[in-house]
Amino acid sequence: MPDLALARSLLFTPGTRPDRFAKAAATRADGFIIDLEDAVGPADKDSARTGVAEWLRHRTGVDKTGFLVCVRINSITLAQGMRDLLALTDLARAGHAPDAILLPKVESAAEVDIVTRHLRAAGAAGERVALAALIESAVGLEAAPAIARSSTALRTLAFGGVDLAADLGCAFEWDALLAHRSHVVRAAAGAGLAALDVPYLGIDDAPGLTRECERVRALGFTGKLAIHPNQVGPIGDAFTPTALEVENARGVLAAYEAAAGGACTYRGKMVDEPVVRSARRVLARAG
């Protein structure tokens, strides 16, 4: 099963447009997110859920090895979100669960725990479903460390910068969101989770997207969400380790192994357990 924690890019696709699912799989994205939340209007929630459930039973047009099929449900604090969760739990019992569920607007560890309990009750197939939690509010930001540690099913925290900016009353721009991005990275890293950044809203601005990817990768983010197919390539390139990084990581591990796990040096630099962990992460993300 593909690993959500290794995803560099996940492409949002409206749950009302199953005709786009195969097109999403044809991109370089590591997976796609069938969106039942923001991309679906109130009047279409029930029909979208039914249509997505039917598609999941067959996954028509999407048989790409290692490709993540994810679903963003509505918040489980709302009736529509609970209906989404119950529908996916029923699918899990029948062996047709998505690979991952993206939980929006998470503000407490209890929300993740509720989802985890429902999926576990569905049996082995439900237990294999990975979770990602979107941090999109001031309350969610405060609770991020607890949310990150709430469930072994949780593999990723995602930074919901647009909603967060609106909730905080701050500008949706780099300086205003820097501290909040860093907080989400710290919470994720503290629990050993991956961290995905908010989508870049300029769908025709590849240079701007690349610059932002470089900045958030430097902060510690492991990938970025995408809202258009033409964003997938730049995101994948930015979050894929370079040949030099891979070579260095292999050298670090070889030196550490030769030292039988003791402190050593590689290319004149100290190698200890934290450096080794970083090297292993590089190789895992290199594929």
C-alpha cells in the first residue's frame, strides 16, 4: 500500500467530477484527494458522497501502482461529515476503502480519535486507512501538538493557510503565516509525522510556486497540496531529493554502518544518530 507520509504532492479533485479522477492519476502527483468538502456545494453533498462511494467500489481508470486515493470528508463536527465517515466506514467493511482520509478543520485530538475508532470497527481494511489532519483555525493551531499525537493512523499534518488566515484576520502571505507554518512543522515533527503545505493559489505562476516550495521545504515541510495539474511537476521536483543529496545520504549511512553505529565522520562532518535519521528520510523520499 502506498505510504501517505512519503507523498510530495496530492492533487485536489472535486468529488462531483469523477470524470477527472483518471486524469489526476495520469499526472506526476503521488496521489489525489477527492474533495467532498469545499469543492462541493451544500445542495450536492449527498449526491457527491453517493457518487464517490460508487466510484471507490471500482476505482475505474485509476490502477497506478503506488498512487494514493484519498478523500477529504466534511468536518465530523457537522452532520455531513459524520455521513461521509459512516459511508467510508461501510466501504471499508466491504473492502473498498480509500487509501487515506483527509480531515478538515481539525481542532481537537478527539476528532481524530473518533474517526480512528470508526475505521478500526470496520476491521482490517479500516485499520489500513491512513489519516491526515488539516490545521485551519486558531483553535486547531493551539491543539496541533495534541492532534499530532492522537492516533497511530495519523500520518500527516497539513497546513490550511487560507482558512487559518481568515480565522486569524491576518494576510495570506509569507511573513504573516511564517510562525504558524513553523508551528505546524514542529507539531508534526514532534510526533514523527509528515507535513504538507497549503496549496499555492497562483495556478499559472510556476516560478512563484517553485520559490514557495523551496522555502517551505527549508522549514521542514515534506510536500505540498496542489489545486491544478500544472502544479504537480514543480512540487514533485522541489520535494524530490537531488542526486547529490542521495549520494551524501548513502555515504552517511555507509560510514555509520562501518562504525558499527558509533559516532563517526563523513566528508569531514560529524555523523551521529540525528544525522543518520535525516539520511534515511532522504533515501525514503528518493524512492
